Amino acid sequence: MAPPPPESARPGLGRDGIRRWALGLLVAAAIPDVLPYAGLASLVGERFQKSDAEVQLFAVAALMGALLAVPLIRRVRDSSPRRVFAVAALVQAFAIALMALPVSWELLLLLRGLQGGADLLTLVTLTTVVASHARGTGRGFGASGSAIFCGLAAGLVGGGLLAASYPLIVFPLSAAISLLLALAAFGLPALHVAARQVRATRIFDRRILFGGAFAASDRMIPGMVTVSLPLLLVATMDASPTVIGIVLGAPLLACAMGGYASGILIDRIGGVSGRLIGVPLQGLGLSLVVLSEGVLSVLLIGTLLMALGAMILLPTSLVLGTGRRTDQIEVDAVGGIQAIGQGGHLAGVSVGFILTAVAGEVTTWGVLGVVLFYLAWNAGFLWRLVRDDAALPRPGPQFERASRQPIGPLPSRVTRTRSGSLIDPPSSSYDEGSSDEAPGKVDQSCPSTNTNASRTARS
């Protein structure tokens, strides 16, 4: 039975069409999660009479829901991407629609966690589809990252405009977007694209942990910067909200605009080389920002280095964690790496709060300490990854085993004697277990070499 043709060979959107369709869905799928953030004070704080610290639990609940959804991703890794995405989008629409109703604070956090898990499942499914239909894993993951950041920017800006004029429409609009996403799932492949690979070595399994460790460190920096850097810039140089917005928004803009170019670069130089370039750039850029002390040129250079480093690092964690072959990308590997990255973001936010609570204010040396930890973390895991790659056994040359051929002249040939007469060929079959003295058989054994000369040589 012939194997089924690939998705690109079937009637429909084709390989490039499926990739573009999934990229468009990625932009839209990133909007519902961040649409309420700009209006959290009115949508959550005033509605439930909660303080600013308690309002932050609305974002933490989504991160916890994403972490708890990882086992579910492993269970659906062989399912149809179209079906998985449609069901996850419907669950997200249902959870957001219930948030618009008069519910308790505890139920709101529970629904937010359910939405966070469904949101991770939709993003992971679309990212896997895009990378599986790309011409390289770097290009695929880079384009996926650009699409997600574009959606995040649209959601934050749109949520801010809606919260100022029509705050009550935020949750219904988010639910409507999720419902439209479920209806648009028909453009995704019905079959799992990646070939299931049996992970026979422990080293290959650990690559997912390496990718997650890199993703966690990359997400930790934005989590800490979002909480601590605005306070530090105000305290050290009395920065205006415009300057703070530029410093925080430059890395996001660079990832949104240059993700695909970064993917092309990573396909050429590899994920390890990309991290060896991007990690020092981001660490140096953040250090210059916190040490600028009002010098605008230093602040600008630091912001540009941060943006360049974030852009280069964008696809590296997924490339290192899933491999460089598009036909071997598995949705559970992508989901595990993304979930560990969410944990890193939560850790970064927590570190920002802890530094502020312990010192009473955000200090320059506290942020520099986090930068040093970030550099040491990446150096350690990169060294382990390179060492494990070097320890992988290299396959030896493969030899094709020759089939046993019958001994003696071929059956189709005849033997001509010196006198010119023809004789019949021997039997065409060779019975390996027959006796040498069997009648009708020609003795084909090798002549004995046990002569006096050979015995003398052996002695």
C-alpha cells in the first residue's frame, strides 16, 4: 500500500499556503490573551475591588494554566492539528465569554487559567505547523515569533484604545476573536506533519530540556525588565514615560520586524553560534541601559544592543530543542519548550518583585546581578549542550550484506571439454546440508592444503 501523499501534494492551499494561513492565525491568536492588559485597573481592579498586587494574579493565573497544559500537549501530539486548534480555540472562547458575566474572583482566576492553557495549545499548534512547512527550522520559528509579537503589539494597542472608550467590550471581543479562530481552522493540515521519531538516546531527549532552559532565560529578562526597569529609569534619570516606552518597546519591535531575518541567520550559522552572539549583546545592552545615568547616547546604544540581541535569540531555543529538520518537529517538544519559557517569565517577574521588596527600591547592582546570572546560565547550558553533541556516537559505514551464491558453474551454462564435446551442467541447486558422497553430486570442496610444506611453515 502506497504511503499517503504529503500535504503539499494534495489539492488545497499547498505547503506555502498552509504556512501563510497559519502565520495569519498566529497574529490573531496572540490578541485575546493580552487584549485586557491595558484596562486591568477597570476590568479587574475596580470590578472586584482588588489592589494592584492582587490584579497581577490575573496574569499569573494564565502562566500557571499554560504550565499545567503541558501534559495535555503530550497526549494530543499525534492528533490532527486542525482538530486540536479548533477545540482549543473553542475552549478559549468559552472561558473568555464567561469572564464577561458576573462571576466571583476565584472563578475568574480559574477561567483565566483555563484560557492560558488553551492559548498555549493554539500557539504551539500553529508554531509547529509553520515550522513544519518552512524551508528551515530557523525560518519557521523566526516567522512564528514575528507573527506572535505582531499580535501582541496589536492586542496591547487595541486593548488600550478600547479600555479608554468601551471597556465592557474587551472580553466579548476577545471571545469573538477566539470563535473566529476556531472557524478558520479548516486551512490547517488534517494530518500530523512531523514524522514520529523514536528517541533512542538520552542525549536527544535532553535537547528539549536545553531548549527550555534557553527559552526560560530569554523570557526571564523581559519579565524582570518589565517590572524593575521603569522604576530604575525613573529613579536614576527621571525618565519620561516616552523614554521608558521606547526602551521597553524596542526589543519587541525588533522581534516583530526582524524575526524572519533572524531565522535565516540561524539556519546558516546554527543555534549555538546564534546564542554565542545574542546573549552577550543582550546582556551588554541591558547593562548599558542601567548604567547610563541620564546619558542619552549610552541609553540609546544599550537599547539598540538589547533589541539586536533579542532579535537574534528569538528562534534559537526552539531550533536547539527540536533540531534542524522540519520533518522531525514534534508539537510536544515545542509545547514543552514554550511552557518552560513561560515559567522563566514568571521567575523574572518574581525576581523583580523580590529585588524591590528586599532593597526597598530597584537598585543598579541588583539588575546587574541578574545580568551576570543570565550570562552564567547560558554559558553553562551551552557548554553542556556542545559537550553532549560531541559525545554522540557517530554512525559507522554501512555495508550491504551480500546474498549467498551457489558454488560451481551457473546452471544456464554448459561445459566444453578439450575434445569439444558438451557435457550437462551440474545440479542447479546447492544443498548445504547434503553429504559429499551423495550420488549425482560433484565434489566441490576445496582441495586439501595440508601438505608437508605447509606443515613445515606452520611449525
